[in-house]
Amino acid sequence: MPVSFRRLRISGFKSFAEPTSVEILPGLTGIVGPNGCGKSNVVEALRWAMGESSARNLRGGEMEDVIFAGTAGRASRNIAEVTVFLDEAAGRAPPPFHEQPELEIVRRIERGSGSAYRINGKEARARDVQTLFADLASGSRASAMVSQGRVGALVGAKPEDRRAVLEEAANITGLHARRHEAELKLRAAEANLARAEDLRAQLESQLGSLKRQARQASRYRNISVAIRAAEAELLSLQRARVEQIRAQAAAALHAAEAAVAAATDAATAATARAAEATSALPPLREVEGNARTVLERHRVSQEQIAGEEQQARVALAEAQRRIGQLRQDLAHADQLQRDAAAADQRLAAEETALAEADAGHEERTAAAEAAAIAAADAVRIAEAEANRATEAAAEANARTQAAAQLLSQAEHRSNRLNEQFRTLSQERARVAAQQVDPALIARATADATEAEAALAAARAAVEQAEQARSVTAAALAQARDKQAAADSARARLAAEAQALAEVLAVKDGERWPPMVDSLAVADGLEAALGAVLGEELTSALNPGAARHWRELPAFDPVPALPACATPLAASVQGPAALARALSQIGLVESEDDGASNQSNLLPGQSLVSRSGAIWRWDGYTIRAGTPTQAAVRLKQRNRLVGLRTRLAEAEQEAAAARATRTAAESASQAAVTAEQAARNGRREWEQKLERARSSLTSLRNQAATATARLAASDDQLSRITIERDEALAALAQVRETQTALPNIAELRAAVDQARATLAAARSRENAARAQRDSLARDYA
């Protein structure tokens, strides 16, 4: 039978300012009203109590918007609470509520404090409430919550959405929720493990640093001890030196005190002499004042004379400067006079020479022209010779420079190739020396193979440890479930026993306990005893009470009951005051026996059935099923006794479950420790394998690199050897070409001689031209 919603109680939620209960009766329950009356708030209250976490789905901006915000005539609330009552939940709800027939789920929110959940009065998480409803194939977002537009969405739903609807119908939504939560926990555990690995690596590095710091601290302590010892020795030496200095200072102090005494005597004598000198000072000071006045007068006169002397010297220097200027002007005038006389003489001589030169001027002009032409021809011939010599010398010089450049290049190339050959030879020798020993590669290969085998064994050990951990985890989960069930049963029994004990306890206003609390009746006879004695059982035993039982002697002999009746006294244990009444009450198994034998009863006798039917001697009859307070109380007392017995057994079962859980936790912890050790071993072998593979790869790479470099060195050596031979042959050929070149010194001497001849010819040409021009100017 599915779980049913029985009642929804709303207080302070949205428009429900006052507590309101919505009864959900069997069949179809509907809410009818105009728009805006709060119909949707009822559904949203149900969804909110079922764990809805989105304020938007509740038509709000934040979750506190569900609290009643107040109106013009009503103040706002700070608390909202919704309670959902479920029936027939036994066997369908998850532990620890799987044995409880009724569930009460409460969600409460307070402004600024958030939401809180309670299930049957116990604090719970939102996840627990959501999982509870998921296990019941319901929830705040379940397909059973059909709202506006939901039907169309279900009709046009995607396969994934239809699958969710089918899963809800199959009642496996809770499994998916638990799976999702378990996956989240596993991912969190993996992240924690990764973080733990990072922390372990960090701690290892910190451990190395701390070890170094510990060594440094130990060294510091040792050095500190040595320093303190050295400081002690130094202080002892300084103390001895200070003691010596103190003794010397004491002696110097004694000598200084003696000197101070002598100086004091001398100061006294000097004071006397000073007093005498002071008495003689006034006349001397008067003489000094007069002398100082005379000195000041002489000093003023001296300053005046010095100023006059300075002015006289300036005037003398100015007069001397003027005299020098006058002398220079006089010398210049004399020089001008001499130059004018010389010019007159030169002009007279020139006039005489010109007169003499006019005779035979044409012949000299023609001779000078011929000489100039001949000198020009000689200059052209000399220039041609000089150009030929210069060209020959330049060509020879260019060939020599080219040969020298080729020789330098050939020598540089030969030297460079020789150097490269020597460097490559050394490099090849070094590369050959770096060849990896094949034994090292073989040993590294063996180490890698061994590490792979050990890693395979470590992985197998990890798998075994994981299987063992899984087994222990399953056993631990089963033990926890058993303990939870045992604790739940014990708590339920304890709560019921406590409630019954409180119900059966004597109230504070009662002075004497009722008779019913002193009785012990067999199971199934509570209704019979309560019906036949009724309110009499609520009377007290104490004679001081207004209504009480008085102890009377027993009947002797006891009046006999009908043959079909059994005395009720045989099944009831109680005070002696009740013996007379119980001896006259007979228990019949059939109502027909009671009705047929009622007329045979003696005065004071009664017949009663197990169902509570009564037949009294005077004809008074009560039908079966009439409840009485005494019967209920007797049933409660028997129930309390049974509950206490079951509670003791439940406590033993709970203790056994706790012991089993403790053992399972120890086994699980041991399995986890073994798994961690196996994982650590696997990690160590993985690291060793990684190091072995890295070492093997490095050795192989070194061997391959050395082989490649050796082959490259051989190729380069071959190439350099060929190039070096070619360079040597080219160097020999350039040297032979340079030997066959003409002598550059002889060519340069010929060039110098040609240039000298050209210079002499140009001199003669210039002289002839000058003579010709001079004659032409003279003639003009």
C-alpha cells in the first residue's frame, strides 16, 4: 500500500499568516477559490516542505520571501513553518524511519537564520528529507507534482525525462539520489587523496628542509657552546687585564693626588703673586692707553699717506704710457719717410732699366716663345713616359696586392681548416670516450624488467586490498545498519515505555495510588478484570482515603461458582483486600455459558468473559467491548512490563550491534590501512619503474646521441681533410704565382725617375713661359 499524505499544517508561509491545517482525506481532495486566494501557496508549501531549494520555483527572489511579509492591517512574521503528516510509511521509508507507521516532516525558516528540518521531532538535513521523499517515489520536483503546463511538458517530454518518470514509478529515484551522493563523496575523496599526496610531497620537502635546519641548529648549538667558552676565556683575560689596569690606575690616582696637593700649594702662591700684580696694574694700564692713542693717530696718518702715494703711482703710470705712445708715433713717421725715399730711388732705377730694355726686345721675345714651345713638347714627352711608368707600376702593384690577398686568404683558409681538423679530432676523441657501456644498458634493462614484475605484484596486492576493503566496507555498512536499526528499536521502545510510565505514574495531586497499580493480571484478561470491577479498581488501599478497599477475612467456606466458570483469582495477583471479590468472579470462555448460568449465581457472584461481557447475580448485564478506564490502565501496565522486557533485550541487541560495528570499523580501518600500504607500495614501485625506464631511456639516448655524433664527426673529418688538401694545393699555386711577378721596387724607381724628369721639364716650361710673359709685359 503506498504512503498517503494525511495532513498539511501551514504557519506564516506566504499568505498563511495564522496556523492553518489542510486535511487530506481518502479520495480526491480539491481546493476551490477565486484567483489570488492562495490556492497555489498550498501546493508550494507542500513542495517547500518536501525540500525545494530554489526560491525561483516558489515564485520568489530569495528563500526568505516565503515568510509572510505583512499587510496594511497585519504585521509581518519572522518565522514560517510547514508540517507534512504521512501515514502507512512502515517498510517504505528509509532507515531509521522504516519501522515507523507515521512520519511528521517539519521545515522551519527564520529570517537571517536559514531553514531547519525535523523528522518525527529529530533534526535532519535537507538531503535526508529529499532522499526520504525520493525513496517514497515523490519529491518537490517529482512528476506527481503536476502544475500549470506540466501535463503538456510530460506529453512532449524527452526520453531522459520519461525515463525519470518511469524511475519514479519504479520507486528507484532514491537509489539514484544515493548514487549521486555517493559519487560526489567518492570524487571528494579522490580530490582529498590527491590533495593528501600533494601535502605529503610538500611535507617531505619540508621534512628535508627541517632536517637541514636541524643540522644547522645542532651546528649552531655546538658553535654557540664553543663561542660561550671562548667568551668566558676572553672575559677572564679581560678581567685580569682590567684588574691590572685598575692597580695601575690606583697608583696613578695616588700620584695624581700628590700632584694635586703640590699644584694646590703652587696655586696658592700664584694667587698671592697675582694679587700683588693686580695692585700694580692700574698705572700700567694708563700708560698702555696713552700709547694706544698715539698709535691710532700714527695709523690714520699712515693710511692717508698710502692713499696719496697710490694716486701718484697711477698718475706716473699714465704719463709713462703716453710717452711710449708718442715714441711709437715718432718711429712710424720716420719709417714712412724712409719708405718714400726708397720708392723715389726705385722708380728712377726702373725708368733707366726700361729705357735700356727697349733696345732688342722683339728678338728676345721670339727666342722666349721658341723656348716655351720646346719646353712644352719636352713636358708632354715626359708626361707620357711618366704615365707609362706609373701604369706599369700600378698594374704590377695591383697584381702584387691581388697575389698577396690570395696568399693571405689561402693561408687563412689553410689555418682555419687545420684548426677545424684539430678541433674535430679532439671532439671525436671526446665523443668516443663518451660511448655508453652496453653493460650499463643491460643492467638498466634488467632493473626495468624487475620493477615491472614488482609493480605487477604490487598492483595485484592493491586489487586484493581493495577487494578486502570493499568486503569490510560492506560489513561495516551492514553493521551500521544493524546498529541503527537496533538503536532505533531501542529508542522507540524506550520512548514508548517512558510515555507509558509517565501515563501510569501517580499524579502530583493524588495522595494514594489506585488499587489497579497493585495488580498483575495475565495477558488477555485486562478487559475482563476492568469490566467486572470497573471504577472500584481506581479506589485506594489506604483506609485514610475516602474511597478505599478494606481487608476482610476470606469466605469459609468459599461459595462455589458454576461448573463452567474458573475463579478469576487464579489469574490475578494483587492485595489480600481484593481476595473476597476475586473469589466470587468466574471467568467463562463462551458468552453463551455466561448467559445460561446467570440465574444460577449466588448473591455477590458474577461471570465475565475475556472480551469484557458481564453477568451479575442480580441480573445486571454488560455487553462485550464496553471500554473501561481500569481495563485500559491494566493493558498499559502489561504493555509497560512487556516493553521493559523488550527494552532490555533491545539494549542487549544494541550493545551487540555496537560491538559488531566496532569490530567492523576496526576491520575496515585495518583494510583501509592495508590498502593504503599496498597503494604506497605500488606507488613506490611505479616511481622505481619510472626511474628505471627514465635511466634506460637516458642511456639509450646517450648511446644513440654518441653514435650519431661519432658518425657526424667522421663525416666532418673526411670533408675537412679534403678541403684542407685543396687549400694546401691552392696555397702552393698562389706562392708560385707571387714568385713570377716583376720587381715592384724597380718599377717604383722608374716611376720616380720619370716623375723627376717630368718635374724638371715642367720647371723649364714654367721658366720659359715666365720669361715670355715678362717680355710681353715689358713690351706692352
